Amino acid sequence: MNFSEKMLECSARIENAILKWTPDENERPSELHRAMRYSLCAGGKRIRPALLIAAGEVFPSGADLLPAGVALECLHTYTLIHDDLPCMDNSDLRRGRPSCHKQFSEDLALLAGDALLTHAFELLSRAYAGTPEIALSLVRDLADAAGSRRLIGGQVEDTIGERGEITPERLDFIHKNKTAALLEAALTMGFRLGAQGGNAQILEKAKEIGYCTGIAFQIVDDILDQTSDAETMGKPVQADKANRKLTYPGLHGLENSRKRADELTARALTLCEEIGGNNGFLTELVRTLATRKN
């Protein structure tokens, strides 16, 4: 199976798992569950659960990777819903269609994001109840990545950055935490579910792969916001400039930004090779994230 076929197969598994592991849209309160499913099932590349699956398959253990992938996607989707709200980025478009608050209402979108965040942890604790040590580690990985010191902290610095001083240190903090944190969690969670999940050396390398891939991913995203179009991206472009957001191209220029993304990707690929195992899918996924067009 080549990489494109593997990604299609992986995406199909994730889509089916989302329907299995999240509340049915007809379950009361149906308005809330419809809003949750609307954003969860809006498509997207499913990068984070795909990374988790790719990591889990490096040293396969037979553990079910999909509930953890769905939990990760629930948490990621909550951040997108909240990012799009009028009080944040005020974006009307997400993944090529109206954002959650435009399709439903601002208050329902806010609550749908809250519910997805909560559901992520409930799902991990329920799906892996038979292996409590692993369940605890998965919850801790995701909670650490999503908390005030990481993802939310990065979002706060990003928001402050719109009206504060633009510095390389602040930009690195934002990228490391707002974007890379969840990719680090995807990889550590995947490896924990694998056959060598307790290997501390592998987990440290997984975190570094996630860091390098996450920073490179955000740099590429910032470049595409500056150089691509809304149809290709499935969301408004030039929004970073309009919102005075801190970006790598804005601070360092396009050429230096591309060079930095390439360096980080090369480091991540070296680490994938060092880990070994069935690393083909993981390696190609990391490589592809740095060369994507949307």
C-alpha cells in the first residue's frame, strides 16, 4: 500500500470511529450534538489522529488506537470552534463551509466546543478502562498538551501578540504550545499504545518529532496563509495580516521561513529513522506535512 492509499484508509477508519465514539446527533440535546458532529465531521486532513495511528503502528501491540485518535480530534475540533468565534479570530469559514457559530449560533458553538473538550477525556477513561495505567498516561498526555502551560497558553500569547510587542521568543512560544503541543501528544499517545509504550527513550524522541513537526507545520501554515487562496485552503487567507497576528514569515520573511521548516522536518525524519520499527508511514506523513498545499 502506498502512502496516499494508506492515508485514505487511515482517514476512513477515523471517520467511522468518530461516528462510533461520539454522541449521536439525534440524542438529546440534539441541537448540541448536531453542532458537535457538524464540526467534527467537516472533513479536514485528520493529521493528529493519523500521527497517533502512525506512531502506534511503529511497534504494534494490538491495542485499539482509534478511541485515542477520536479523543485527540475532539479536542482539536474544540479549539477550532473556539478560534473561529467572534471574540477570537471572528472567522466565518472553516474547512470550506460556514464555521460552527455561523451555521448554528455563537452560544451553541461555544457549548459544542466545551462538550467536545470534556468528551475527549471521558472517552479516554472509558475506552481504556481495562488498562488503567495506559488510560492515565493518555489522559495526562492530552491534558498536559491542552492546558494553560501549553495549548491555551500559546493561544493567550497569540492573542496578546496582536496588540503587544512582536519578538522571536514570543513567536517560538506560541508555535511550540499552540500547535506543536497536540502533535507531541499525538505521537506520545500513539507510542504508549504500542508494544514499547513504556520505553522512555522512544517517548522523548517522539516528543521531539512532535515538536519539530509541529513548528514546521505552523510555519508552512503561515506561509500558505500569505501565499495561497481561500478556495485551496478551505478557509480565509491573509487573515494573519488582517488580525496583526505573529507569524514566522512576518518576522523572518518567506525564504528564511521555508529554510527553517526544512531544517525542522529533516531533524524529525532523522529521529523517525533512529526509532526504527515499522516507521514507513510515520516517516512519510512527517515528510508530507512540510510539503502540503493546504
